[in-house]
Amino acid sequence: MITQNLTGYPSTFVELFDPAQHGRPAITSIEIPIIQRDFAQGRPDDEASAIRERFLDAIVGACVTDTGMALDFIYGDVKEGTLRPLDGQQRLTTLFLLHWYVASLAEVLDHEAAWLRFSYATRPTARDFCDSLAEHPYPGGCVPPSAWITDQPWYVYPWRQDPTISSMLVMLDALHERFDTGTDFGDVWDRLESRSNRAIWFLFLPVADMDYGEDLYIKMNSRGKQLTQFEVFKADLEGMLKPVLSGRGCHVDAHTHDRYEHLAMSIDGDWADILWEYEKADNSDYVVDDEFMRYLTFVIDICEWRDGQPDRRWRDKSTSREWPIEERARLSFADATNEYAERNRDFFFHAFDTWLGVSPDIEFSKLFTAGGSGEGPLPLLVSTSPDLFGSCIRSYGQEFSLAETLMLFAVLLSRQGDEMEPGQRDRRLRTLRNLAESAFIDRKRMAEYVGTVERLMLQGTLEGAEAFNAEWTSDETDKWELVDEHEDVEEALHKLEDLPVVRGRLFAFELDANSLGTRADVFALLAEPTLRDALGATLLTKADYSRDVGWGGTRRQLGSSTKDDSWRDLFTTGSRASVARTRVPLMELLDDVHARLQNSGMSPAEVLAEIRREWLNDRESRNYFDWRYYFVRYAGARSSVGEGYFHNQGYDATRGGFSYGRLRMLHGGSYNAYFSDALLRAAWVDGGLTDLAREPKWWHRDDPGMGMRHSAVEIRCVDDGFEVVLPNEDDDVAARVMTALESFAGSIGSRVVLKQDEHDGVLIDSEDRVQICASLVKHLHHNAGL
């Protein structure tokens, strides 16, 4: 930020040359310094033409009506009466040409007038051209100014090669086209000269210490090499807001300017300084227009959603044609038919003014961290930076998520109006984080989300919450009630909420004040990524915790050893009632682990291993090998390649869960992904078969089996054992396989039948099929030469 204390003076172009008063230095001439670029606003290209047309429409409108127009700040160094602008060259040049044109036609052009002492140091040709204009008034008539000027004897040939002069001629013609033939130029000149009711004005800031010159020059030229779309937008914004602001008597800054003047001074002053700090820190392109427009778009989006008018942005929704941003701004801030326009204006000013005198980065670091847990700032679980303001101005409309949009809106609300108690603010922000960061936010419902956020932040209620799932909001109010009754559980709640596998939603935990603290401590230990596989395996010793994810209950989800998403689905999807299938065994496991940690001195990993070992020993002592046994014992059966999805046509929760045949493990999140037979994969991984058999992995194939590496022979898993599939066109291989099978225990023809016992009407393996499968592959390799 520029630390020099600068004082601004509202001024018109003519007024700049008035005698010095109130500390303003005397100006006798203006010289565009050599470090400045050519006058670019008259370029003939399409972009410059579009910007020029809108800008001149606003300028001429200010000349012939009472609307008025502010042109923001003009910075410059004044030495020996000569102003050398650092910022404002384009505007000053346009104003010089406007005043020459109007004074000529009003017949008041006096070549001795101080305001005509305007020149360019960039090129002698441009300087001489400006001097000649001061000596020769334009007579008007049908001939446009450029044609009249270039036909004069004082117009010299070298001037044709000067791009600044060419642009000036284009600008003069564009001005000429906009004034009606019946315009009273005497009245227009009176408006331009008026000091009491300024038609076109700016805030002049003289820079006394040019040691700041280089930094200031970069900053003041940070809006691009010519008057940009943003400059024109600012003029439109100021014009549309003047009628609704200037008469209200609102004094919002130390200089007692009304809100309109506050806008005109701030948008290129204090507000620009806020963005400039980010530009310098980022060492980017030193252009703040984009940052301004992103933040303004955020503000306007919020206003449209808040007004309950999300479609107001569309000019033609069917063809995806939006209104230009200036029209959207008018509808939000200045439309007489918008009952919320005043509220929107207040929010617009607040969205910028709230960061004056503070560092947004520091303010947000007091509220949030990017990840983490425990006491202190609230962890944002899906954001890479706690500075939501900085992220918004850098990437709104691109990478700035809708959840972050809601969080930034909530912070702005918490800083507006009556000061909010930190405890209230923090609880409400945490609740919003829990809701927004764990949900898929549908842009089509943003008006509802925004309404819910506003009620939450300003009234502290989730009653009537819209868009967010009712079960989620109920979970939040349940937690509020628990903390209100038992303050000592708040730390445990927060510890759980901040874990990535939970992300704010506690369906998978009993909200019991007596046990929540110890369970939260244990779960935080078990939620470490390195223990994912062990957690999933050990949790199965307590119960079949699988989640129904469709296909009539035959598609299930278990925790993946590598993907947090699968665990988050298990713990947070659905409702508190539907998650009971996971919650009950999880609570039992946490209590078991807690007791063992207290008494044994073992690590969490060792405790989990001990629980599995005891459970497996019990199953093995009873020769009871159901699917849970295989999943607990063999890592190859557990999901390490997908989202934890399994499919089995024989799944029946009332009859023990999965059957053995066609137990498919999906490698992704849909049936377009690869898949494996879970039990064959267990044999391939844990039986060390990588050299003897191909990985049991397929895509879009019916009844796949694990293929022997050196033949077309396959082994398929069926409910009562295994089926060996022989090649149709290789009699020699088939004969060798059948001969080898004759000496393998349990074989009946091309099948290997396992011993099974009936338990509650269900046949359960009484011998380990994974071990038998591994033995079968090795037997065929050694005895059939496969």
C-alpha cells in the first residue's frame, strides 16, 4: 500500500487551473510525461471502439443533462505549476478534446485560457498538435472535426504518423456524432465551467514526494493500457447510483462526503488499495480490473440470490445470454421496482468498506485454517486457503466453489450491522461449514441456500432451512442442544467434525455426553490414513456394516483402504437412522479399542490387529468361514482400488450377507469401471499367485475367472467351491487339466467342491476357500504344466 498521506480535491478539468486554495497546488499547465503511453482511447479496433462508445455516451449525457459523472482519481506531480499525471492521461486527454470542441462551438475558445495549456512530452508532434488546436476553434457544420483539421494549412504531414494524434481525431469525430445539431453549446459550456454543480469531475491527488513515483505509476496504470471495460463499468455504476445516493445525506467517511462521493473516491482509492496489496503479493500482472470484476460479480450474484431472483441475470436463458454486468448492477442496486435495492446497496458498500483499515488475510486467519482440527480457527475442509476474500478476487466464477461463496457471504453478514458475539459467530460459521462443505451445492438452488445462510447468521436459527438436507440441519440442532446442556463435550464434537472422513456430520456417532469424549479421542486415532485398511477389516469383526447403495440391496459399500470418500459415504450419507448399521458396530469397536488401550499400552494398530486375531481364531476354531472371515483375514478381498463398492446377486442381510459366487469388487464408482472377483483376488494377492495366474481384473465381461498365466484355463468362484473352465480348442491342455484334477481333494470332474455346514439355513464354508484356491492354482501349474 502507498504509505504517503495524500489529500484529494474534487475538481473539474477547468477548475484544475483555478488559483491555489485550501492546500491545493497551483496548476498552470498539463504535460503528459514521457513515461506515459500514447493516447489509446481513439484506436479503431473493436474492443477500443465498444469501450469508447459507452464512455462517450456517458460523458455527453453528463454534458446535456443533470446526471453528472465522476471520473475517479487523477494522480500527478505538480512542479513549477505543471501537472504531470501518473494516472489519468486517457481521461485528461478526452476532457481536453471535449472542452476544445464545446468551447469552439460555444464561441468562447480563448487561446489564452489556462486550460488550453495541455501538451504531450511523449512526442513533439503531439505537443505541437495540441498547441495548434488551442489557436484554432472548430467552426462546426457538416464537416466532421477530423476532416476539417486535416484540411487546414497548419496541419503538417508528419502528424499523420503520430498514433496519439490519430486517436485524438477519432475521439473528436466520436464526440461530434453524439451532440445533436440543436445543442445549445453555451449551456453545455456553462455546465462544464460550473464549480457548484459539477457536470464531469474527478478527485485530484497531487503527489508531493516522487520517491513513490515508480510504485505509484505501476499501481495507477494497473487497470490496463487503455480505458478498460471496467473503467466504463465504473462510470455506468456511478451514474446509475447518483440519483439514489447523492440526495440521502449519508456521511460515511471522515470527509463527510455523501455516499455517491464516497463511491467515486473509494472505487479507485481505498478499495483499489485493498486489491493492490494482493497484486503486489502475487507478483502477477499488476492489473486489478479482473479482481474488481470478480468481487463485484460475487456481490451481484449474492444480491440476485438474496432477492429470490436467480434468473434475473439472464437476458435470454434459453440461449444462455446473460445481461451485461452493468445491467445486472442496475437491477440490483438502482431499479425503482426492486424492493430490496437499498439493502443491496448497503451490502455492496459493506462488502468493500469492511476491509478498510484491516488486512483481509489476517482477518480470515483469525476465523479459519485450511485443514487441521482442534481449538483455534475453524478448519475449512475443502478450501486450500483460509482467506476467502483473496480466493474470491482471484478465482470467483472459476475455481471458487459455491460452498466458499456461502462461507464468504456468511462472514460478510457477521461483520455487518450490530457486532456479533464471537461465540455466536463461530458456532454459526461452524454449522454452515458442516452443512456446505459436505454437500453437493446445486447452483439452481442458491437462492434457497443464501436465504438459509442469512437466517442462520443473523437469527441463529435453522428453522425453515431450505435446500440443505433436513437430516443434516437436524443433526446440527441436535449438536447445539447437546452442547447447551453439556458444555464439556464441545471439544470432542469439534474434534470429530474436523476430521476429513466425517466433514462435519456426526450421524455415525451416538450423541451421548458420557461417552462422546473417549470415543472421539479413539476415533481420531483410528481415522489416520495409515489405519484405513485395518479399521475396515476390524470393524467387520463387530458386524456387517455395509451400506446399501442400490440394485435392490445387492450393491454394497464398505470402507476403502485408500479412499476417504468411501468412509465419508458410510459415516455421513442418509440419515441418523440409516447410518445405524454402521454406527452400532463402530461404537462397539471404539469402546473395545479404548478399553484395550487403557490396559495394554499397545498402539492403535496393535490393538486392531489383536481384535482381528482373536476373532479369526474363534472362527477358525469353529471352521466357520463366511465372507466376513475372508474379508477380515485377506487384504486382497478388501477394496484398495475403488470406492469400496461390492456387488453380489446373492446378498441377503437376513441370511448372513454376501454369498460366495460372483462377489464382485468394483475398481471405481460405477459399472463402467473394472472389477474383480473379491475372493479370487484374495487368493491372487495373499496366495502369492502373481507369477502363476493373471490378475482377476475385468471390464464388461460375464462370468469372469482368474486365468492361468500360460494358458486359457480359468478358475471361477461359485457358491459351493470352484469351477475350472477348460479351453474349447486345446484338447491337450484340457486333458492335462482333467488328469491333474483327479489328484486334487474335493474335485468332481472340472469342479472343486468345498466342505460346507449349514448354519441357520445357510451353507457356510468349513474350510478356507482362499487357501484352497491358491493350492489349486499351484497344483495345476505343477501337475498340468500351466
